[in-house]
Amino acid sequence: MKIVTIVGARPQFIKASVVSAALKPVCTELIVHTGQHYDRNMSDVFFEELSIPKPAYNLGVGSGSHGHQTGEMLMKIEDVILEEKPDVMLVYGDTNSTLAGALAASKLHIPVAHVEAGLRSYNMRMPEEQNRVLTDHISKWLFCPTQTAVDNLKKEGITAGVSVSGDVMLDSVLHFLKLAQENPSKTAIYGQLGIEPKNYRLATLHRAETTDGGLDAIICIFRAFEQLPQLVVLPIHPRTRPLAEQAIAKCGFRNIKLIDPVGYLEMLLLTSGACQVLTDSGGLQKEAWFMNVPCITLRQETEWVETLVGSWNVLAQLTTEDIYEKAMHTQVDLAAHERMPFGDGKASEKIAAALAKT
Ligand code: UD1
Ligand code: UDP
């Protein structure tokens, strides 16, 4: 059996690392990198550190408007499918690379397997919501991280091919956090940044809804970070970097340590060592939860509703006051963390076993 897997953005490399390892004994997998992310620290570092098989194709699509980026991917993925004639097209999550892969395959009658199916924010203005809804509706296998995702699909009339695999990001945290903790060249990150575990907060910002507000929106967020009693370490996504640099230059913020994006192993160490995470990332909200680190999500809604229980994850409006208030005064309920709705860390094996049966 031959699987073509589409990846393109940072979180997809991380998800593919564990699933590709599980697929290796049961099928032939060709990885296609769309080139959506291309900076070394947004792409190559993950392939190298996480031992992901080298992509058989890099489509070099790069950045662009949604239509241009998705359209170019669609054309180039179609060529790959015609050349490789896969039995299955495997896609992850909700990026433009996900939709392009699913659509190209569906139009050529290649069955689509969607990992992280059924997630919903119920905000159709989000590009990710459009991508995931459309992808789910043309997938044959829908691997859901949680029961909530299964229920979401049912509301849209999708029941065939749906299963709860658990969350592949839990598999990757369980596997790679230990490796990171045992690697002195990675644990050196604390010393390099001059921080001590549990005495700093970790933030990331990259979502369109955050950056669309321009410089003023970033300044509002940074004013809250500036007032927090611990340093805020901020590995900055390239989308947000120009605004973040302008905000710091304009307002002279001193409590924000802006750093380049880091590799996944260092990111796991930064997350596990933080006393709190503040983020608009989907993946990081959950990683914080997996590692018992309280999270403030800088968004109006979250797809990962399980993390909200016991205030382990709390939504904050993008205002200085709300972010500061939630960051300073949220109390977590320790007992609420005992339930594990994201599976048993073996999601990748379940997905590989299900696909191997085809
Ligand atoms: C994309 C996904 C988002 C996901 C995120 C993960 C879509 C619509 N969005 O958002 O769901 O959460 O990836 O990180 O697919 N850039 C660089 N170098 C890079 C990559 C991007 O400079 O290697 C800059 C470019 O200016 C680009 C901008 O970042 O225009 C945005 O990149 P893009 O891939 O379009 O969206 P993300 O914000 O990364
Ligand atoms: N991440 C990383 N380095 C960074 C920032 C994030 O390795 O500098 C990891 C993070 O741990 C998580 C994933 O990237 O596993 C999340 O990706 P991102 O926030 O870009 O996308 P989203 O999850 O929101 O789609």
C-alpha cells in the first residue's frame, strides 16, 4: 500500500514525525512538503531533530494570499498524485496545505485520511475552520483526537469512517519531551536565555486574528506582558516578527524576551519549564495541558474545549486589561486535570493500523 502524505507547516511536521514512524513497518509512505513554511527554523530543523523521512517532493510554494497559495499547491499536488498513483492521501490539521492535499486527491478519487478531524471553532471567518470543515467533508478516514470531535462531525452528518484515535500531539510530547530532557545541548536553552524553570512565562503569537489588528493590537498584548511579574519569553513566528519588533522599538518594553522560533525539543523544554503559557496557537494550548502548565489563550474561542475544564486554559480578549487579569488571577483546579480526554499516547499506532487494513 502506498500513502502520499502532505505536510507544509510547522505543526504538521511535528504530527507527521510520530505517524510516519508508525507507518514505516506497514506501508510505503512518500512525504510531500508543499513549502508553505520554508525558513530553516520553521521547517528543516523539525525534519532533522525529529528524524522525519526526507520529503520525496518539495513543491516550493512559499507564502502568498490564500487563493494563490492554495491554488498553486493544488496544481502541484495533482501532478504528484498523477505520477505516484497513491492508494491513500494523508493530511494533517487545518492549514492551506491540508485543504490543497485533500481537494487534489478527492478530485482524482484518491481516498483521503484526515488526522485531527472534527475540530471546530464554529468561527467560519478563520481560514483554519474553512480548511478543516471542507477537508472533513471529503475524507474517507476521519481520525479524531477526542470524543468532542466525533460529536462535532455527527452534527454535520458525518459518521462513516469516523474513529477516535487520540491525539497524535500527545504521542509526540510523550516521546520527544524525554529525549529533550536527556539532551544537555537542548537543556542548555534555559542558561542561554538566562531563565530558570518556573520563573518565566512562555508566549507565542501568529494567528491572523491577532496580527490583523496591526501594531496597535500587538502593543495592547505587550502592555499586559510588560506588567507581569515574570519575564515573558516569546519565540516569534515570522508572520508576527515585524509588528513585534516595531512594538518593542516604539514602546521600549523590557519584560518581553523576543527570540527566534526554536526547534521542537527546545520548545517542549520551554513549555514544560514555564509557570504559564500565553498563546494563540492551537497546538501549544494542548501541549501546556499535557505538561500541567496553565494556559491563557489569546482568542475568542478554542477548538480544544477539553482544556478549559478547571481553568487550566482560559480565553482572554485581546485587551491589556483582560490578558493581565486572566494571567494574574486565574486559579486552576488540580482535580480537574485527572481526566485524560486526548487518548493514551498511542494515536499514531492506531492510525497506522487502521490504514494498514485498507
Ligand atoms: C499557517 C496556518 C495556520 C497554522 C500555522 C502554523 C494556514 C491558513 N495557516 O499560518 O493554521 O497555525 O501555519 O505555524 O494555512 N513566513 C516566513 N517564513 C516561513 C513561513 C512563513 O517568513 O517559513 C511568513 C510570511 O510572511 C508569510 C507569513 O509568515 O506570509 C504567514 O505564513 P503562512 O504559512 O501563510 O501562515 P501562518 O501564519 O504560518
Ligand atoms: N513550536 C516550536 N517552536 C516554536 C513555536 C512553536 O516547535 O518556536 C511548536 C509547538 O510546540 C507546537 C507547534 O509548534 O508543537 C505549534 O505550532 P503553531 O503554533 O505554529 O501552529 P498551530 O498549532 O497553532 O497550528
